[in-house]
Amino acid sequence: MELNENARVDTSQVDDRRGSGGGGGLGGIPIPLGGGRGGIVGIIVAVLVALVGGGFGLNAMTGGGDGTEQGDNTSLAQKCSAEDALKQLDCRNTLYVNSIQAYWRTALPEVFGEQYQASKTVFFSQGVNTGCGQADSGVGPFYCPADDLVYIDLTFYQQLADQLGAKGEFAQPYVLAHEYGHHVQDLLGTEAQMRRQQQRDPNNANALSVKLELQADCYAGAWAKNATGTADEKGQKIFTSITEQDIAQAIDTAEKIGDDAIQQRSGRPVNPDEFTHGTSEQRRQWFTKGYDTGDPKSCDTFNGSL
């Protein structure tokens, strides 16, 4: 994977709340992130929640917030306009967000006939107030449909690499593309429709959650296929290349956070009744389908078998 050093990093698509305090934490659900077995279990729980975008993780949050907190992008904007911007984790992730949204700005009206509405990504540290309630870093990355924002503590990537072995750089844009997949589902009404189905048919609530998550994986694959065609507002390409090794890194990450893999790593028996995101094989399959076709319409996980 190579990013174009001439591409402008548009920090207006990010809300940098790091160091703002944020506040909160998960109500009654402590998530240890330290060493030893407790830490391993903690990150497993975090990864279970990480790619939910409105499911298990948000249900665990305390109440609802007003989502009006604002960050200060001054430092980020200065850093990301410097010559060495792409050496900085936060600037690279901002550029990933730029690429993902550039893709959907074109793809959503072309494929689904709907105009894309941009969503900011909130960078936070330790804790953050959201429209879905208060969260801490243990929640992992998530999308909040109540305020239409993506949230991430960037230290998550180190935990993902160290404790689950997903060390490839392309794991990062995959995670973000998955979360923006949930934003697309929100814009199309898919997420709301799924929640209504869960209320009508609570016995199939987990199965419906799996369909939502796998569709977001497929949308991430569709973005990856088209990412080298995305550009900044001046027409500069954002990616100069994405290799098969990069795609393999995304697939490896998807497989490592499959429900069965996480249950096994936590020392628990594999229980399909508890699946909320899909198995490693399913996550690989649906990301790959999105990538192979490059067509979000191929991502209909709600009709037919998985």
C-alpha cells in the first residue's frame, strides 16, 4: 500500500477530541486492558465490540448523550500539512477516512440512488461522550447512528496487532471502512430496519446482527477494490497502489475477529447461538465478495443464506 504524498489530508472530516477528557466509561461492564489473562480477555471483549457499529457495544453504553462535544483540530491540521504528514498515524487515518468518504460520495448515488451525507470520525483517548452514551477505549471503534459519527481511539490498532496478531497496516483502513459501512447502512435505512426486525423477532436478534456486520465487511471490500480511484478535492489520487498483500492483511484481520475465533481465544467453547458478527470464514467470504465484485449491490446479506 502506498499513499500519495501529494494528496491533501482533509482534517475537516475528523473531530479530534484527544486530551479533552471525554468522560464516561461503560456502565457496569469493566473492560481490563492490562497485562496477563485479564488483559487478553479485555481486548477480546473490545474486539467483539469494535466492529459493531450500533449493536452490542452501544447497548452497553450508559444512557444517551447529546453528542454536542467538539474537539480542537488545530494541532492535527498543522501536523497533517507538514512534509512528513504520512508518517503520522493520525494523519494516515484521516487520509483513509478521506478515501472512504470520497468513494461513497460517488458510489452511493450511482449504486443506490441516494446522496451521500458525510460523517466525521472522532479521534478520542480514554473516554468520549457520544449521542449513544458514554464510552471508553475498551469499546473499540464504533459507529453511533444517533449522532452519525464514527469513533476510534487510535491506540486500538496497537492492541489489535499485539494481542490478536493483526499487524498489517491495511488492518487500519479496513476497520474504518467497516465502520463507514455502518454509516451507509444508516443512510439507506438498513440499520433501522434490522433493529425493527430484531424487536419483532428477538429469537433471531443475533442472526440479524450477523447479517448487518457481514454486509459492512462486504462494503469495506467494495471500497478496497475502488480505493485507488479515490482522490482529494483537487483530483490528486489518495492511494497510488494497493497490493494483494494489503488485501490479505484485511482478510487476516477479518478472520481474527470472527466470533468463533474470539470465543476460542478466550478459552470458551464455540457457541453459534452467541454469534453477533459472523464466523472467521463468513467475514473472509463477505469482505472478499465485496472486493472481488467491487459492487456494493453484491453485499445483500439479508436475502438468502450466508
